[in-house]
Amino acid sequence: MFSPSGEGEVTGYSLRGAPDGADVTPSRAQPDGPFQFRVTGGRCDQEYTFRVAAEYDGGEVLSEPSIPVRPCVAPGRPAAFTAKGKNHGADLTWSPPENARNATYILEGPGNHPQAPTGTGAEVTGLKNGQAYTWTLRAKNAAGESQERAEARADLQPPRGQFRNANNNHRDTLIRPGPNPGREAGRIPRGEYITMTVICQTRGAAYTDTDTGMSSNVWNKVESGRGNGWLNDVLMDTPKGGYPAPPLWECE
């Protein structure tokens, strides 16, 4: 914006100093205004100084230069930064700051993740289950970094599931105090099938069910009305085909 000249008969005003390729609106201001120009374009990592030329029939007179400015400002804090925990990791999502839709980001926190993610999301891997983690996020462009950091937190507590025991027609099923066929922490009588809470899965000692011949080294941490402890996966009606088998997580 500028003030009109108070001297002579001005025929119009034009802007000097716009970068190459920039859009200047209007291209020339009339003697009665409006007394402003809008400049769109330029590089955020460069400052620009402008002058207004008051045009007369016999030539032009330049104003004093404006203060140096950039065609952008440092971004604000990223919005809606959230972390959703998953087995050994988390999915992070956010929205760009209102004043910097094309910002890049600086992500800090635990686990394996990109340090300078692009877009509006990042995956974190390599975390230990059963703990809570916090990440911070800053937006960045050529004009600088956001002064405020967004913060997101995820608690990687394994989601519990409800499943029944299996293969219990011939003998009592023993719940073990650890992930191995050792001592007894509980007992499900032969022929009884109950729904129990499965907290998580872990790998332990190999176990073979003599009735079915099935073997596994995967153990389920369970809570039940018949005792709390560990049951081998061949003795559980849990999802198969993976370790851990979704929706279950590994214990640590």
C-alpha cells in the first residue's frame, strides 16, 4: 500500500521491484487509486524491496524503498497431530498449518521414522509394546520453522481379545505360569470350553499337542475364570497364520 503523490499532475502509478514471473495486480494504478498493489510469486528464501513510481507526462518519480519482505511467513503449528498405536509402532497423522499448506516437517521422537516427513502422515516402527511414547512435530518452509510444536502421544498397550480354548476333549488343559510346558497356574477341566481374555502373544518353548499332533512355539497370555497365565496357541481358538496373529499384538 502507498500514499498518493501530492505534487503535480500524476497520470498513474506503477510498481518496481517485483520478481520475474510475479503477478502484479493492478499492472498500473490510476491517479485516483486504489493505492495498493498485490504481488503474487517470488521465492520464500529471498527478500524483496519495492518502490512505487509516480508517473507524469514528463517522466516519473520513485518512492523511497519499502522494508525488505518475503512472499511468505514462517508456518504456524501443525494441526490435528495424532498418534495411533499398533504392534511395535504407531501411525502419525496431522493437518498442515493454515498459513503454510506446502510446508515440510520436522518429526522428533522415539522409534524408526523419517526425520523430515512430507505430506500429512508418517509411520513409526521399532517400538517396544506396553509403553507410552510421545512425538513432536514442527512445520518448516523457506521463511523459517514454526515456533510452537505439536505433540502426539500413543500408549502401546496390546488390545485384548476374547477367545475360547480348543482341543480339550481328551484331558484337562493346563494353564502355565510362563510360556513353556512347566508348572501349573490353572486348569480347564476336560471337555470344558470357556471364553477367556487373551492379552497378547509371545514366542516361547515349542509345544506339541499329543492328541492333534499340532505344534507351536506361540503362547497366549490369558486371564480366565480357571486361572491366569499362558496357553500354547494349539490349545486356543485364536486367529492363525501369523505372529502375532491380528488383531492380537506381541507382548513386548
